[in-house]
Amino acid sequence: RTALVKLKKSKTRAAWKDTRDEILAFMAEQDVPVYENEQVSTDLELKLGHHIESLLQLTSTKKGNESKHSEDGLKEELHWLVYGYQDTKDGKTSVELDIPGGKRHLGETSLEAAIRETEEE
């Protein structure tokens, strides 16, 4: 989450590139193939999708929206399932990071909707 917020708030190209490399290194640690010949393409564009942008805003640490703590006082960890969509146009490769999104069908529980939307992605 921290790196995604940093990417969103990057003011300079250098800061954006450093954060992009941090995210791609984390993805590589999770066995996601993001490198070509052990190097990141210098023109690889990393975008944040609409749903993940909304989630970042909803989980911001503004006053009154601090991180939750469990009964034993330990900070609860958030885990997000983030998808990376790769696209190549005019020889340039971009990766868009997003989370599953959609709407519940009539009579469907939230959990059923989440499972269905994830499977559809």
C-alpha cells in the first residue's frame, strides 16, 4: 500500500521511476515475471487502475481513519489481491495495477460477488 501511495503522489519523474522500480522488485519477489533479461525496461509505464485509486483514497490515514489494531494492540495487516494487466501499444509496454471490481448481482452476498468478480478477472 505504501509504495502504491508513493507512486500516486510522485511529483517528479525520478521519484516515480524509483517507486515503480520498488513495486516491480516486490512483484518479482512474488514470482511475477516483470523483468526482461534481469532488467526493467526504462520505458515501462506503470499505471494505477480506477478501483485501486478508489481503495487508496478510502484507506487513507487522514484523521479519524487510522489503521485498525487488534485486541492485543498489534496493528492489523491489510492484504490486497492486486492484478497487473500488461499492454503493448506502438512498441511501448505498460502495466496497469488494479483490484477486482464490479457490482453485486440481485440476491448475491458480498462474499459471493467478490468471488465471482475475482474469477471473472
